[in-house]
Amino acid sequence: MKATLLDQELLNSIRFCVIVPTYNNHKTLKKVLDSILDYTQNIIIVNDGSTDQTSEILKQYSELAQIHHAKNSGKGIALRNGFKKAIEMNFEYAVTIDSDGQHFASDIPSFLTEIQKEPNSLLIGSRNMTQENVPKKSSFGNKFSNFWFWFETGIRLEDTQSGFRSYPLSFLPKRFYTNKFEFEIEVIVRAAWKGVVVKNIPIQVLYDPSERVSHFRPFKDFTRISILNTVLVLNALLYIKPRDFLRRAKKKGFKKFFLEDVLESSDSDFKKSAAIALGIFIGISPFWGFQTILLLFFATLFRLNKVIAFMSSNVSFPPFIPFIIYGSLKMGSYFVQTDAPLVLDNSITLDNIQKNATQYIVGSLILAAVSALLFGLLTYLLLTLFKRVKKQKETSN
């Protein structure tokens, strides 16, 4: 379908190109390229070491920019080289389309329309994964990817695996670390961490079993994706989320941030109390070295206020640690018998804890649970009282 006059105005208003990575898709490649040419000639084809008739087909398109890899290097490398070429050619945006025939070039104007509404956003085409012929492994993989993307960035998307995308080239990370299918996860997560808006737009999709060739290797690629998500999750928990928290607090002012984002947040009193209880439990529990990771994981999982939880977890602030250790050992002594004396002074050492590890672990978990319940209940009562007093003042005024 040819571009309309309205589409043509839109196509000419944005400096964009279309990158087509391809590997052994000779059955659909020509059809894909011809459909894109109905909209633009700004096409960069990346032949990733194809061993079929791809090279012969591409001779018919000598007027288009082409990159040929001597051997198959992976979709990530193909896209990275395509981005590099697009930047060299002074394009601002790159639309990527898979060469297996599942995407419709007629959706290109939809990407450009959205770019006009929200410049410098990274757009991902959202497919209808419930339609006929969609492989079950693709539907499962997409849900799996959507969950981890949300956990790593806080952004909810319906489709994070579609290869039909629009990238704002100057806003992407300068360096990447993955080479194959997992690259498409890395790039959207790290772009979101940089503050780039990442969102879905609806697209058409066609799954034709007779023509479509998938190069996804379930075990190898799923393993690589799982390893990448593990690294991204650790990075998010240890650096990105604390960084964003401090940036928000600093930008607003810590006092105002505390009043508005903590005391006056939209969370219910129960959720605020639960966040404090979680922070107290994690802060006292014996998970030294993993407390921040566990805190952010469970706060995200149960949708609790991370700021409140993080602040209350500082019950394990260094000056309080000897008291927490002593209290844990004392609590544990009621459940685990030991001959070691308990004295609250400088004689409590790491060696004491190692000799009474079971007593300490049992005691700290019980102390953490009891303290969490007490502080959570007390917070709930105080917040309820605070809200009641505030309402009375507003009524009297």
C-alpha cells in the first residue's frame, strides 16, 4: 500500500531511516523491502552473514545502504552496526523492522505520528499476542520479559519483545554489552534508566508458519536473557533505584520530599505501616549485605512505598548495630541453648556471633518479626490519629 499525501508530509517532516536486520530470510526479504520502499528509501539493510539467497536478492537493491557481515554475529551486533551507520548518515531516528514478514510497513506513519507528539521517545510496536498462529513460546517469553522490564524500570508495557521499534539515536547509551536477541532488552532498559520515555503503540502482525523462519534458540537464548536480567535487576536494586530516590529527594528538597512523598503520599495508612514494618524487618534480620536488594525486591513485589521502607530499614544504622546484635542473641537464648555469656559492651565480637550463629540467626528473625509488627501497628495508630487531628483542624477552620 502506497503512502498517502498526508503520510508523505509526515515522512518528510522527520529525519528517520528504517533498519532491516536479516539472516536467512530469503523467502520474505524482498516483500519486506518492497513494502518499506512504498514509504521511504532511507533504508539500511544489515545482512548478518546469511548463507541462503539473501546476497543475490540484495543485489537488486544496490541503491540502498547495505552492511554485510562475513559471518552471523547476532541480532544485537546487526542492530548496533545499523545504529552506527544511521548516525553517520545524520538520521535522528531509526525504525527497525524484522525481515521475517511479520511486520507491516504501513505502520511506519504511526511511529512518526507518535514521535511528533512525544519527541525523543523510544517506541515499541505492541502486537496482539492472542491472535491465531502466535507461537505459545513467544507469548510466554513476552510475558516473562514484560515482568522483568517492569521490575527493572517501574514501567509497565504490553510488549517488550517486538522488533518493530523506533529509536531516538542521540538518546541511546553509547556502549552496549550484549550481541544477540538479549540486546533488544538491554537497550530499552538502559534507555529507560537514562530518562528516555519508553512506550508501546499498537501495530499489526502476521505470523505465517509457511514463510516465517525464527532463529531464536529456546535454551541458549533464554539462558542469555535470564543472565542479562539478573545483571539488570542487581544494577537496578543496588544503583538505579537508590540513585533515582536521592535525585527526587534532592530536587524537591528533603523536608518537602518527606512531607509530600512520605506523610502525604497517596498510599493508605495500612500500606505506609506495612512499608515501615518491612523496613524494620529487613533492617534487623540477619541478611547483611543483601538487605537493600531484599528490601527493594519485596517493596516492589508488594507495591509498598520504597522511600518509607528504605528509611525505616536504617534501624540497622551503625550506632544501633551492637544493640541489635545483643537483642538478637538475647532473644535467641530463649529458644537455643548456649553456654556463651551475653554482655552489652565492647566484648561482643564477630567471633562471639560465629560461635553462636544459630542462636543469633533465630533470635534476629524473631526480633525482626516482633519489632516489625510492633512498629507497623504503632505507625498505623499514629497515622490514623494524625489524620483525625488534621481533619478536626480543617473542620474547625
